[in-house]
Amino acid sequence: MLKADLHIHTAYSMDCALHLEAIISRCLKIGINCVAVADHGTIAGALELKNFAPFQVIVAEEILTPWGEIMGLFLTDEIHSPLPAEEAIAQIRAQDGLVCIPHPFDQTRLSAFGHEALENLIPKVDIIEVFNARSLFHNSSARAWQLAHKHGLPVSAGSDAHTASEIGNAYVEMPEFTGKDDFKESLKQGRIFGRKSSPLVHVASTWSRFKKHYF
């Protein structure tokens, strides 16, 4: 079985200082043996980690749209954002990737999809992230679960880690998979585990964004 943290970031994100070696060290320490690296607007960190990590790495990316962020999974090419939501999905599909909605209904994020926008897009969505360790309020997870159940979609979870200590705060225990096609089937058999990260982790992200912007 895999313990898959399906949403982490690296120092290639504009709001993260997490080095690849620290990711590997943390994952080996706590038994996480699969990660989806979903940096903001780039797949460079995911590709580099995939080259030398001793566990499975899914190349992903968070793409900013006017309605919220969309995560592409199993990507081969970078998608430049911001983009209209329909165009972001089209570019993910052109790479034979999967479309995931991260942290939906999170009232503390401007980058989170709301109900009306999601209802319009849901026929083109493959996966709903129903537990994000950085989402502060439980009602956003409950609404995400309801949406996924209503439309019969597989669900995922991730720490949304921007620091090493956050990795593994949320993960899916799931059967092993070899690629995109059996990933969804494996995910349907998964069990979600997790706990909320401290709100203080957002300070690290804000500081990283400030340093990268000004220095």
C-alpha cells in the first residue's frame, strides 16, 4: 500500500522555500512513499524531484484561473497561468492529464473555487480534494465531500505542505498504481487520513513570498 500525500510544494513555488532534499528526508522519516508535487505555475520542481526521489512522484501543477486554482496531475509540460478555467482544463487534457480541484470552498483563500463556478465545471473534473491540511475550517471539507459524492468523483487529500514538517499531515492510503489510468481506480479504494496544520504555517508561506518578491 502507498501512503500518498497528494499535494505538496517545493522551493520552485513563489511562496515556498522547501528544498527537494528536505522533502525526501521527511518522507522517508514518516513513511510517505508517494507525493504529488503541485507547485504554483511550474512543474520544474516536480520533474527534478522525480529524477532522484526513492519513491513515486506525480508531476502536478496548480494553475490559477479567475475562479480559483485547478490542479493538473500527470503533466509533461508546464502550463502558464493565469488562464481561463476552460483553457486550463483543455491544456491538462491535451497532455492526457487528470483534472483535480484543490481546497474547494475554502473561505480563507482567494484561490479556492466556490459552489457556482464548480457546478459549471464539474463535468470536466476527475478528482476533488476533500481534505487539505492547510484549510482552517472543517465545513469546506464537508462541502467538498458532498460535492464528490453527488457526482461520483474520486477524492484526494494532501498536506499542501510548504514546509517539511507539514508533509504527511494529510495523505491517502491506497493501492499501488503504475500510471494515470489505474491511479483513479486506486484512489477510489483509498482511505484518507489527516490532521489540520497549525495556522502558523501560513506565516512561512507569506515570508517566502515576501523574500522572493523583494530579494
